[in-house]
Amino acid sequence: MLGERRRRISTRFETPPLAAYDNIRFHNLALEDVKGTDACDLVICVHALYAMPEQIQRLGDLHRLLKPGGYLYLIDLGRRMNVADWRKYLFSELRRRHGLIGALRIFWQGREVAKQNKAICEAQESGAYWMHSAAELVSAVRNAGFEVISQKTVYRGYSDLLVCRAK
């Protein structure tokens, strides 16, 4: 039974629903291995840059992939995450929206996410993940050749959301 479930899950991820469209391509590659220059109108990078090696070079790779005037939608975790604070916030929001039983059910189903959040925090503390202020991220993005159109601190102050345009 477990093998069947794994097959269903892997099949689901091997054929994304958007794969039916001719103008959308999926790549399972390290960012630096993606071929192409001036190839994309939009690149979305959500909570990934901080975990990549050589983040400044990866920003250059993101810029290389975009057509001039193309957009980068970037959310990056830059500050040390307080897992207890995050869990408390999530539970209170879930309880407000779904009631106590619904919140408990969702929390139970999401226990793997909680483990991942704890692992992220431990990696931050060990220095394995890139830590930055909002100003440091903006500076790095600008130095990589982007114009910052919009900047916002999100996820209870732990992350930054930037909308950028490639120069």
C-alpha cells in the first residue's frame, strides 16, 4: 500500500497540471545549470535563494535568464526564524478560520512542515543558510542588475518580498 501511495505522489509531481501548456516549461536543475540567456519574461523564486550556494552568483543567474525588462518575483527568508512564534501565529490563524478541531486537524497533517521549519532554523543557526537584512537583499539584487519595483517585509518579519525588473 505504501508503494502505491508513493507511486501516486511521484506521478502527481512528475506531470504538473500546467505541463499541458506549450508556453510553460519545468526544469529540475540547479539554477546555475539552467541554460539560456534572455529566455524568460518572469522568474519566480520563493523561499529558495537563502538555501542555495553562492547566493550573489545565483542572483546573477536569475538576471541572466530574464529578458531585458523581465520580472523577478523574489521572496527570501533572511532573518532567524522563531519557530515557536511561527507555530503560535499559524495555529491562532487556523483556529480563527477553521475552529479548534479544524486547526488541530490541519496542524496534525502539517507536522512534516513543522519539522522542516525546525530544520531551517537549525541551519540558520549553524550558518548553513544565508542570513540578510532587507537592505542587504535589496543591495544584492540591485548589484545583480535589477531595478527594485516593490519591496515588502512578509511572514512576520522573517522574509522579504521583492518585485524586480531586469535592466
